[in-house]
Amino acid sequence: MVDSQLNESQFVRRVAKIQESISMPLLTILGKKLEVEDFGSNSALFIYLLNYEFPETLLLITKDMCYAVTSTKKKEILESMQCAKLRVYERMKDGSSDSFIRNELIKITDSVLLSEKNSLHGHFCSTYIGAFKTVDFEMGNLFIQKEEEEIEYVECAALFVTYLMEEAIKMIRKGEVCVESKLERHLDTPNKPFDLKLSQVEFTYSPRIVRDEDAVTISIGVRYQSYCAEIQRVLFYDADYLEIYRRRNEKIRNRKFENLKSLGLLQREGLRKDEDGTFVMKTDHENYTIIDVVKCTDGKFEVLTDDITWRESEKKNFVAEDFLIEREKTNIEKKRLSRQKALEKEIEINEHQKELMDKLNDEMVRYYSDMETTEPLETMSKKLVAYEKESQLPRKNKLVIDRRNFSILIPINGYMVPFHIEYVKNCSLNGNDLRVNFREGEIIKSITYRSKTANSLYNEIGDAKKEYVERRETSNVGEQGTLCEIKGRRHILGDVKIKTEVRTQKKSRAGNLELHENGFRFGDTTILFNNIEHLFYQQGDVYLLHFKLALPIIFNGKKAYNVQFFKEVVENMSIDIMKLHPSQKERLEEEQEKIRLEMIKAEYDNFIKNVENNSNLRIDRVSKDVYFEGVPYRQNVQIRPSSTCLVNLLEPPFLIVDFEKMEVANFERVNYVSRSFDLTFIFKDKTFITITSVDSRSMDYLREFIDSRNICFIQTAQNINWNNLLKTIKEDPFTFYNDGGWSALQPMREDNDQEESSASTLSSPSSVSEATMSDTEGEDESLEEEVIEEDDDDDIVDLNDIDSEDESEEDDEQWNKKRRI
């Protein structure tokens, strides 16, 4: 419940302060955690005295004593302070002691001061409050005069709330929407370094942005270590309204700090008289209000929210004109500006792509001209020899399956002719006739063998082929080396599960991933640093570390190039919630999920930090918010970018598209009719992968993203038969690149056409055979690229922070709310 011991000296000191301030006993009480709807004055008093909200606990403070009523465990915690002026009554869970304790308290007093009586709910509160006559009391007055530590907490909160205001103003100036939700992300990952415990920062209320005809009002409040700070600014479209900021500056310059209300544990604690502390300063003018936090020390005032900086310099004077913004453009103006920007961006991309394509062709022409031969790039497979000498052949006049040498020996004209199992395509059975079919390209296409034991021979050939495949899978696996274990204390990522692209019994078992001197170990699985090609870290509903290996690891007799260690955020709760109200269940589930999310994130972040500090590995972080959807294999998945790859790591088969290995990308099936397109990546080794059914609204972002990675791309109206095309290129790569290479499929990029229109036309392939084009789309035709005006909603996140403009159409509103590129 409470991680550390209570501060006895603080408790005694502050209780004594309260006793001096009250005229009659003061009662403060909290019910169950779920029954405390908001952070109020009773919660604040518990924080003030004990640094913690004690649920189902009562404190009765008289002039000379403090009495507490609480459970057994919390009684032990309170009594650990060994405070002579604190008496604790132990309350039984079944309520059997309530009557006795009430009588004891009534003997002490029958009338008490009580704050915010209407906000106290639940059986515990009603049981004890009903025993007293209550008098309303303003608890906030107790907190006005602050200790040095309290003032520091408010200063930290003011620093962070000022930073949030800076970020809000930046986003509003850029015309971004959903600013309120974007501000919440800055609690976890601020753009500036802060010497604060970010886990102790939270909003006192959700950020509010109110727009009217003349201004945008921004209100933000945060707590740090339970102490509040608040700021409010107004951005005006007309300079005539800036008088409010001039009045604010004049008030500070002339030291006119009047009618200040204290803030700290509460947003409004009471009106300042002569106390030192932290206070809210309001400036009003023509129905608008701006709010600042000021600190008073020895009668001297300092404004804590006076460092609004979005310009180059770190520090500057508070200038009223800085709060003047341009009025939002009309939809027509937005459309015109969007088209103009899209045209400029299209011209820029086309020019860059032409440079990349020319550079690629020049490099490939030089490469192949330096080679002694332009033979096909395919490497011939090694001949499989089952028998070195004819004398090794078995002397039988029937079909024999040699499992030792993985061969089938078939009698032909009195000779036993061996066929390696590698060349057998498949077998079929028709009664007593066993037909053996060989791979394409072999001299013999098939042989039919008649025998009464055809059925058993059929099964035996299948078993031999299966055994050979398993043996082949593991035969060429290189040795990683030996793991050098760290002795003593190790860095561990605990309670993780393993997942690979092959089935393994280990998946359901949780274990520890250990970091050693030259690698990792999970149970009997070892991964050395020198065998890691990529190491990805992904956050979300599942937190995972994904290893893409250079040499495979064997699982169940099969090679696995991908191994990941993951934890799921949502798990079965260990708390019985069956008897709770549905709203309470939902709130408790959200709290438990948030706690587990923070815990898992901290575990992974700490482990990754140790990995990077103790090795030369650098973890490639997968984007949490940016993705597009497509079908790389059989099902639609979310494909996310990292700094080096496009990946889908949640379920096998995993997708990892390495930018370094990529030669060119092709946008296929691009036309006005279809709402989706296909995206093919062709690699330098002339292999490829196609992602189908990508939403057309992702095209502009993907084009800019691929271009930003200095990767060539082309665009076609039809699908291409890549197997045939790449086979043709392998046969004579020099001629292909010497004739322009991929430019045969690339859009014409004439500068004159670009300046007149944003349309770009596709040229018919000249050096590539028309047989490589799919006939599903019909004949080639010139296509005009549609300029898609996207809503300037950062929920659609551009991979390279590409600015976009608002779109007036409402048809895409629901799609835009998803975090896609």
C-alpha cells in the first residue's frame, strides 16, 4: 500500500499547525477508493499529513490529540510513526466494531468541522459522519501558508504546465486539430528534458480549448506530487484585443498583486492575506481572462508561468503581440492552398526520383560492365550424388527406397537406376500402380511402377521425403558460437513469452530473457549479438522485443529466422469484480490496465537501456502510432515503420522489409476506379514481395516516405508478372539497365507538364516485354494522379512530419480518426 515509511516529523508539525487554526474538532474521512469521485479537500488533507490517501480511514483532530479509525494493516502503518499524540482504533472488516468506535468518538466530541460533506459517499462515511453534528468548514484555508517543499512542488507543476501551453500554442498556430488529446501524449514523452518524476505528473482537468469569433482560449492544469498549477491564455485574431496582456504586464511591473487566491493541493484554497506561498493571478478584460501562477517569498513576488517561448531564443520578454494568430482560412482557401502544396511536393518528388533513377542505372551499368560474363544470376544448385560408385548400388530387381542415402532405386531394363529424393516432385497411387513424378526440368517426367506393395512403397517414399526435408532444414545451419555468461547479478526481462514463425511448445511458457556478455539466453535458447541482423522494440497492446537473425535457430527440427519475446498488457485480473457495479468494473479495469501498462513499459525500457549500455546493439524502435494496412500474405495487417524497415511483428508470418536491401518499389493498380492499390518491393537480389489492398488514401504519404528514404519508386496502372520480368532481367541485366532499367515503367516527369498540371502520365513499357504485364487491367492508358486533400488531423500521422491541409469533405472523417499514414 505505502512503499515507504510515513514522515513522522511532518505529520506532527502539520497536525500542530491545524490544531492552532481550528476552533473545534476537525473530521476528515475517505471511503473506498472507488467511492472517492474526485480529488477534494478531504483527499488533500490526507496528502498534507501522510503523503497518501488512506481509503476507508477517518481522522479526528482535536486541540490536543489526533484519532484515527482504519483497518488492521493501515493501523500498523500509522502506528509505525510512534506518535504520542496519535491514537488509532482498529476497525473490523465485518463492521462489528463500528458501534463501539462511534461511542468512543462521541465521548470525545459530538460536533465536528467537516468539509465537502456532499462529496463523501459509501457505507463507511455514512456510518461515522452520522454520529456527529457537522459544521461546514473551508479546508483550503489550512493550506495557504506553505512549506518550502510544497512551494517546490508547485514550481515544478508550473514549469510543466507552461511547457504544455507552449506546445498547445505551437499546434494551434500550425492549424492542427485534436490538440487536447495530443497534449496528453506529452505527459509521457515531452519534447524537452525535465528533471521531474514524470510518473507524478497528471492533469487536474482535461485540457480545454474554446474557440469563438474573436479568439481561442486555452486552459491547462496539472499536478506534480499532488500539487497544482494552472495556466490560461487567449490567442486573438485582432490586435485590438491584446489590451488584456498589456494590463497583465502592467500589473506585474507595478507589483499590483491583489485578490490572489492560494493554490497547491487544491486549485483554489483560500484568499491570500499576508501569507507567503503560491497563488493564482487573474487578469480580466472584455469577457476574457488569463491566468498565471505567482510565488510569494518574504513579500517578494515571482511569476512562475512567464516563460512562453516558441521562438528561437530560450528566454524572452513576455510580449502581447506573441498572442496574435491568423484567422483560419475558408474551405475554398484551404483547398487552393492544398492543391498548390500538393503540386509543389509532386514536382519535388519527381525531380528527386529522376536523380535517384539515373544514379541507380549508372551504378548498375558500371557493375555489370565490369563483370566478365552476364550469365544469369541464379546460382546452380549443387549436384546431389547418392552413390559414388556403381558397386554401392543394391542388387535387387524391385523398387527400393534407400532411407540412408535418400534415394529411390527403380529397376529399368535390368539396371537399378537411382533417383535422389530431392528430384521427386510427388507420388500418386492408383490401385497397384505407383506413379512417381519428377521435378520440372529433369530428363524423365514420371515413372509408373506396378506392385502389390504399392501402398506401402507410397507411404515409405512420403516418409523418406519428409525426413530428407527435415534433415536439409538443419544441415546448413551455421554455429553461432558460445555464450559468455555473466557471473553474479544479471540484467533480466522477466516473465516473457517466446514466439517464432515455427510451432514450439515454449510459446505458452513464461520465462526470463537474460542479457550476457555476448548474447541473450531464454531457457535453453541462445541468441548471440553477432547473429542479430535486426532488433526491434514495439509498444502497444503487446510489448515485444523481436530478433531478426542472420543464421537461423532450430525449433522442432525447423529453422526460425525470427524470435520474439513479448508481454500482453491486458491479462485476467486477479481481483474479484463480479459484485461491482458496471461503471465501477470499467473504472477498475482501466486502472489495472494502466498500472500494468506502466509497469511493462518500465521493465522493457530499463532492459533496453541496459542492452544498449552493455553492447554495440542499437534497438530499432517501431512506430506506435504510424501505420498503414495491407495484405502481405493471407490477411490484412497493420504495417508499421521503424528507422530501417517496414514491419508487421504481431503474428507470424512476420513481415520485415529492409530499406537497405530494397532496389525499387512499385505502386500497382493505380487508377481512378479502385479504392486500393498494391505495393511491390523489389530487392537487390531480384526477389520481391507484394502487399495488396492498400487504401488509396495512404498513397501520397507512402510516396513521400519512400522518396525520403532515397528509394526509387515507379507507378503502373496494372499488376506486373514479377516472376517473368525478374527472370528476364537476370538473363541479361546489363542490357536491361543500359536501356534505362526501371525507367521503362516509371511515370514521365516532364517539367513543363508538371508546371501546367499536377497530372502525371504513365509511359508504355518499351524495353520490357508486354507479357510481363497482367491482363486483368486492360491496356495501358494515361492516368491523371488525383490530388488528395487530407484533413490536417495529426491522428493521420505522416512518416516524415509532412504538413497537410484541411479537407472540407466529411466522407473521410471516420477514416482520418484512425492512426494511419
